[in-house]
Amino acid sequence: MKIPHLLKKVVSKQAVANVEESTFILNEAVNFDLETIFIAVPKTGTTSVRTQIRPKGKALISNPHLNIMQVRDVLYAYLLKTSLGQNINYPTEGVLTDAEIRNNSRQIFNSFFKFSSVRNPWARAVSLYFRTQGVQVSQKISFDDFCEGHHHASDTCLHPTLHQNQLDWLVDESGQVVLDYIYKLEDFSEAINEISKRTDGRIQLQNKTSNKNPKSNSSSYRDIYSDYTRRLIAKRFEKDIDFFEYTF
């Protein structure tokens, strides 16, 4: 794993060598070589993107669906861990202070290209219902019953976060979006070119389909809804629908 230029400036040569030889990574969300942070909102087509840009190695936190604030905070823990155990001199030289580590994590977070994807909430609810990982409910309850209990954007996920909306993955403590670019899954083909442009060609994605469930009816999601369940989803995920301007 390469170390970004920002980190190279402040980490001792021995520390850089140790990190480069290691297979320890922060999370799938952060790629230091590409200087990017990808926030993988569940069931928004993220597997395709993650398989193309995720670094190799054992993650500090394996959950691929961290929100942007969790990534920000884990950056500090990652830099702290990779800075410890690096003292090979006396008197001590080249060891970072805690203030320097915190400052480095802030600089990396602010400078890296941060992007994510979202999806039509009605289509996404159908995908969550028919999913084959995590909590599988389609063989146990009806879609109407699922909609009755579907209150969080990560319902049926293996790693529930209790975010009510997709937007909750993408905002800071004040509710402000802190990503550089958010695309709709429905517009992924156009987003590929925009991401390449915004990163000066650093991130080159292909329009691949990964982890597609053949049993899911999300591509024809309208057919599964009644007027009642349509209104339920509209009410529960009103924030996403309004912010990203989705329609049924």
C-alpha cells in the first residue's frame, strides 16, 4: 500500500517502510493511493464501485457501510495505530505528537475526494425486501408487512445503523452534506465521467453490475406497490425524496 504525499511529509522513513509492507488498511471506504473516500450506502449499487477501488488488506473496521462521520473519526484511529511502535532512536526522533496525528487526519479528510451514491427510495425498499444477505424477509412476510415495519434505511442489512434516510450517511453533526459529489444509481453511466473529470482522471470506474439479485423486482418496483405502501415509503423517507428530488 502506498502512502499519500500528505502522510509522507510527517511520518518517519521507518514508519513509511513499515506501513508500506503492511496489509493493514483503514476500511474499504478509504483508498489512500487514489486519495478518495467512498461512502457505500447499502443497496445503492455500491458493490460494483467498491470492488473497483477498495484497497487490499485487513481492515481496521470491516463494515463497508460506514457513514462519512464514522470515516472521519476512524481516520484518526488509523493514523494513531500506524504511528505507534515506530520509535527506533534515542533520543526520540520522528515520532508524531497526538496534535500532529489529529491535524493529519483532518487534512486528509478535507483533501480527499469524497463521493457516494443514492437510490430511489421506492426501488430501494423493494431491493431491501428481496435481498439475499443479512436479514432475509421475502420468504417470511408479505411486502405490505415489510413496508409496515420498514423505518430505517438499513433495515435487513447485516450491519444496521438505524439511519432513517440515505442522506444520514452523508452529513455531518449539523446536518450539512460534506461530500464532494453524490450521484444517483439511476445515472451511474453519466456519473462515471463526472467522477473521472472531478479527480483529473485519478478514478476510472467501469459500469459493471455486481451483487445483483435475480429474484429482486426492483427494476419493476412500481408493480409491487399498493397505494397504501407507496404512501408509507413516501412518508418514511420524505427527506431523501425531497432532497434528491425522487418521484415514484
